[in-house]
Amino acid sequence: MKKHFYALLFLFAIINSQTVSAQCTWTASTVVPVPVLDAPAVTVGTNLYTFGGVSNGAIVATSFKFDGTTWTPIAPVPTALEF
């Protein structure tokens, strides 16, 4: 019984991934102005906000807002942070 369940689950995953991939595509967008990694991010409405992270080997406090087309610098966080 367990083998049949896993086989059905695997089959569903394959069918579902093919359906989803046929409907979704990736499109290149505007690049963030400063290379950054390990930055916490959150969405509010249609905007994406990033806070801190690591840039050029240093932990930074810079923050940005992305509205879908443009990255805008916003007030930095009080203390540099990395996640």
C-alpha cells in the first residue's frame, strides 16, 4: 500500500510540475544597484523591500525598495545586519 501511495505522489508531482512550468516563465528585470547577498526581504503590496545584507565582503545597512521596475534606495537600517 505504501509503495502505491509513493508512486501516485511521484506521478502527481511530475504532472503538476509540467502543468506549472507550461504556465510560468521567468523574465529578466532591473538589477539591484549594489551587489548584495543574505539580505532579508519582505513584500508589502506590490513592492519588495530589502534590508542590509553582505556587499563586497562587508555587512551593510543599506535598504532598497523595488516597485517592479525601479530599485530606490530608502533609509538604511540602524545597524548593519546579515541573515
